[in-house]
Amino acid sequence: MRQIAVCWCLAVAVLTSVQPVHAYVRDRLDGDPRPLKLRSPVITVAVGGTLPSGFTSSDFLRIVRDAAGRWSRVSCSAIRIAVRQDADPAALVADDKIFRVMFRTDAWGRNGKTDAGNRYDPKMMAVTSVFVKNSKFRKTVTIVDADIEINAINFTWSASDMVAGDTQYAPNLKATLLHEFGHVVGLDHPCAETTRERLSDTRGIIKPLCGDPQSRALKQTLMYPDFHRAEPACMNPAKLSEDEKRAVCAIYPRHWVGPYMRR
């Protein structure tokens, strides 16, 4: 049976000098205690779709490759994210086994639709839809596809590492994609938007609400949701924290052989 989990994701800023938290949170389906995990740590992401003004295909490809490369260069992890140009200009979010990254320039909703079931929050810089295969005989829920949509309706993006945006947010595309790729590999936010979302981290500690003072230390992590930051978003390119490096090394160790990989 196939189910879909949609991760509502926001970009992050480079983080303040606080003490490390030594934990991370793995994504799960509602009502299922098992964490999500890619069926293979080696994936290829297709980049395409209609681009916002000021972007070229080579710009977009370069930035996506840079963000993917930061996840791929964790030496103790088997994660490798290759990036190619998408041959389908009308590619959609769908369980088609093709990982995709695309801008939304028509309307901010799933596949450009804005009805009640597809409309996205305009404050969200990007949304990652994760498709899974759920077998009760496995200890994890298998991620088989994931598609990232970037909000070019409510935000202005730059093709350089400099930021551009409205008066409230100044998003950096590389930082945003770094956060979204974290959801692709199965990581969740380290703090909860609501009490209903309060999963536990790898230490078994229930994650705090994002607005709580105790979540302040979590701002050093890439997966912290930007909506709860007081400062402007992504003023510098972000990077993986030691906790996120620890996560991909624990979930996808360098010599791990997944069920669909050759030995």
C-alpha cells in the first residue's frame, strides 16, 4: 500500500553560537512510530519547470547541485544526490519515482492548484512532498519519491548567493534547498509547530514547541523551521550542523547497502 506524507518546510538562516543539542528528529507518518528512510542513499534529482524572472536553467542547476553536494559530502554517510536537467518541462508533483525540484510561478499550491486541498501557506518558502511505500514487515517506512516546490509567488529569489526578497523575508535559495533536502532524506523539524506534532528526538526526548525558550538551542540546526525565527531568513548560505551530519551517518552509514543497491 502506498501512502503520501507531505512535509511543510521552510528555509533556515546561518545559526547563532549556542551549545550543540546532540540530537535530531526523524520524519514519520501520522500514527506510525516507524521513521521514514530512503530505499537507497543514492538518488538523482531532476531540475526544471518554469523559472522566475532573472533565472536561467544553468543558474538553477548550479544552485541545486551546490545544495545537494553539501549533503553528499558528509564523509561518514552513503548519501549521494546527483542532479540533472529535467527533460519534462511540465513535470508535476507525483509518485512517478522521479525526484524533482521546481519553482511555482503560476500559483502557490500543489502543482499550481489553489483549491482547499492543494493551497499552500503563502508564508512558506518551499514545500516538499514525500511519497512512501509502507510495508508492515519493515522497521522503517520507505521513501520512494520526493518533489520540492519553491514559492516564487510570494518571494523573490536571487540566482546568486546574495539574498533578495520582500520586507519580511530575504530568502536564499541554496539555504532553502539545503533544508528541503533534509526532508528528502527523512529528517523532520527539531521543534514542533503544534502539540499534535510532538515527536521525540533520537534521545527519546519529546521535541519542544518551536516558540518555547527551550527550543532556542535548536536554531543552530539546518532543519529548524524559519517561520519561528525573529531575524530575517537566510542572510548567509546555511550549512549542515554536526547533528545533521550525525543523522545521515547514523541512518545511511558510509558502507550501508540498501535493499536496492548492489553488494
